[in-house]
Amino acid sequence: MILLASGFFAMGGYGAFIWSAYGAALLAIGGLVLVSLAQHRKARRALAARGLERRR
């Protein structure tokens, strides 16, 4: 079982490249999510300051 898992993570010798690419993509997407949430909060505060907030 351990041998199968190590073979999977090694990916035929390209594991370091593949997993670092996955990590970079995950980091980029996570950063975009955080920036988007921050901008959303900023826009909501700006609208609330003008009295234009959405009522539910």
C-alpha cells in the first residue's frame, strides 16, 4: 500500500514538477479569493456609507 502511494506521488519522476504546479495554482486561486472578498467588503462598506446598502 505504501509502495503504491509513493509511486502515485512520484508520478513517474515528474512528481516534483506536478505537485509544485498544483501548489502554485492553489496558492494563486486562494490569493484571488482573498482579494475578491476584501474588495467585496470594501464595496459593501462604501455603499453602506452612502446609504445604498441592499436590504434583505
